[in-house]
Amino acid sequence: MYALLRPLLFSLDAETAHHLALKSLRLAAHSGALALCGNAPAAQPRRVMGIDFPNAVGLAAGMDKNGEYIDALAALGFGFLEIGTVTPRPQPGNPRPRMFRLPQARAVINRMGFNNLGVDALLANVGRTRFRGVLGINIGKNFDTPIERAADDYLICLRKVYTHASYVTVNISSPNTKNLRQLQQSDELGALLGALEAERERLADRHGRRVPLALKIAPDLDDAQIAVIAELLVRHGIDAVIATNTTLSRTAVAALPHGNEAGGLSGAPLTAAAQEVTRKLATALAGALPVIGVGGIMCGADAQARMTAGASLIQIYSGLVYAGPALVGDCVRATS
């Protein structure tokens, strides 16, 4: 079915196509058409971060920023969903156009800028869903919050989403919010993780439940930065690291139409870099906490390779643009 729809979607602006695809998916799920396809992958359970996952394949943050399509996306057979990135206050993001396909490279460039309706709207949507599976909520800071006050925004979001999330991801690696990646530097990251660790312990005492924390990092890190991040993750009791976000590199796409658009590059050109960061993190962490692999997973073989590199779970997003929903089942089978 997706092979028939893809030419129509690719004839539209990328962001328009994104919303049309999600609305169509919701309609198909509501009407029962998805259930009739009967292609949901068999369960391949595994335990990571103290959570039981039906399978190792999740949806990466960014596709459903406001938690509006949870039930429809769950019907595709994901082992877990991650929604967001959400910020304390609503914000429109960057001006359109801000998402671009590069079909020759099976890639996407986006400079969305954490466009979302705010954490309260996301939680209202979560409250309406029937989904009872593993739900990650990805949190960020508002664009106009000074970087030295970034921790305040993360703490606001953590407090609000805590009782609604299976785990919470702290996104410090989007290239589309000014200075955000500065938080990956040693001093800033140590202070942020310390504040999150302390707040999580207070929330765990209050609610009688310790919600795992994951940190999402960039692929554009050198070996020394990876080693420092690994050490800080262990020191502050973070439960997982998600590797990686989009890249600023344009080496593979500079000569292509839209190849030099500002923003983060995802899809096939990111495969090798994201896999290498996964491998280096897994080596540095030596099993102290799991790595969730994301970035450039375009087929089942990519998913299997990411697990071989040291990932305990994987996530997909841009691969769905090119392969469609069948990618979920392909990756589940490859990682079983």
C-alpha cells in the first residue's frame, strides 16, 4: 500500500506529506484497515532499563511531537514509542519550509526547531490514548530560554511527564535550537545530569516509582567527548543513552538538491556515523547502561548491524519515509 501512496506523498512538500501520512494512518487504524493487513511482527520480548519491551524496535522522537497519533503508530507493531520533543511552553518552531527530502541519498534534512504545542497539550493527548505499551517522552527546552537556564526547562518537563512516561529522554543534541549542543560539554552536562538525577530521586520518593532517564546525543562527537559523556552517564545514574540525533555533516549530500539546507541530516548518510558512535559508546560503557541505536536505520540489515555494534534497542524514523511501515516488521525480524 505504501508503494502506491509514496509517489503522491513525495509530490508534496515534506512537512505537508508528513502530516497527511499520519492522518491517513490514524484513519486506517480507526477504520480497522490496518488490522486487516495482518502483518504485525511476532513478539520478541526483551528487558532493558528495567522495562519489558515486546520487541526491540521503537519509533524515534520527532514523528509524533504532540502525542496525537499514539494509537495509530502502535498498530504498526513497534515495541515502544517515543513522543516529543516537547517543551514547557508551546512554540511554533522555525519558519517553513523546514523539512527537505533528498531522495537520491535516501535522506532528510530538517530544521523544525522543537515545534510543539507544549507539555500540557501532549499530556492531554496521552490521557486520551488507549495505548498501554512502553511510551517514552522526549523533553527539551524552549528556544528563548537562555542556555544557562536550560536545566529549569528540563526539570519542568520532567516533573510534568514523570507519572505518564515509561521512560524520559533528555534531548540535548538537536542542532536546530541555538546553543543546545553546548549542553554536551563536560561541565554543562555534569550540572544538568546532576540536577535531573536529584529531581528524579525526589519524584521517585513521591510517586513510589523510579522512571528511567535516557540521554540523546549527537553523532558529531570525537572520541574524547564520547568518553566523557559515558563517564558522566554512569556517575549520575542515567539509565540509557540514545545514539544518535541528526548530523550537521554534509559530506555525502552537498552536491544534491537541498543538500546544503541548514538543519540536521538524517537517513542513509547517517548510518555509518551513528553506528560508529554506538560502537564506541558500548565499548566505553562496558555494559554499565544500555545504548539505544538510532540514525540511518533504513532496512533490517541496518537494524541487525546496530545491535551487533552494541545497541540493546533501536529506533527508526527517516527510514519510514523511504521504506514505509513494512520497515517495522523487517527490523523486528532482523533483531530477534
